[in-house]
Amino acid sequence: MMKRKIFTFLLVLGVAWSLHSCDNNDDESIAVPVELQSTFSAKYPNATNVEWENKYGYYVADFYDGHEASAWFTQEGKWVLTSWEVHFNTLPDPVKNTIHATYPGRVDDDDTEYVEEATGATYYLIDIENSEIDVKIRADGQILD
């Protein structure tokens, strides 16, 4: 169970880092297997500005589909998760209320993500200013481990 928590934390940290380190340098995009490209295109047919990279042993596609996003895939081409940048003010009220009550005045409005995992789990990842904390929280306002 602890390994899963560590893996999830590292994966979420990697996603957050990837969204912060995005740039417009197309020279850094890597080639990916045709099967993976097909899987990605089927899942995100409207994606634009797609750039691929390897992170922590995963293929990661940074792209735009109405919001900046990152999709993570295993080396075998299986989708793991996707995160989309969202603005804090667009989050469901239970999420905003819980975060404001738990971390008053410490929300980075521009560093919030919506995450969807292959397991079916969905949550928001919210950066807390002046800390190393990224809070995972469900749409109903429940903070996750």
C-alpha cells in the first residue's frame, strides 16, 4: 500500500512538474511508437500542439484540447492518467470551500489540475503556496491521501 502511495505521489509530482516545465521548443519532442500514437489520437482526437517526452519511464504527451494537458502512458502504450490545467475559480464549490477552510489564503489560482486515472479515479490537484504541498481532493470536497 505504501509503494502505491509513493508511486502515486511521484506520478502526480511528475505531472505537476511537466506542466510547469512546458515550453514551445518543438525540438525536444521525441518519436513514439506508432501504436502509442494511434492510442493517443483515438483518446484525444482534438488534441493540438502535441509534444512527446520520456519522464520517469513513461511516455508523456503534452498537448492542448481546450486546456493544457499531459497524458501519461506506460512503455507498453497503456494509458495511465491525464491531467488538465484548470483555474481554481472554476472548481466545484465543495472543493473550493474545503481548500479555503483548510489552507486559508494559500491557494495558487494558476496551479490547479484536474486528473483522470485509468483506474477511474478523478480528482483535483491543488498547489498550496509557500509549501511543498499538493492537495489531492475529490469533487465532493474530500481530501485524499
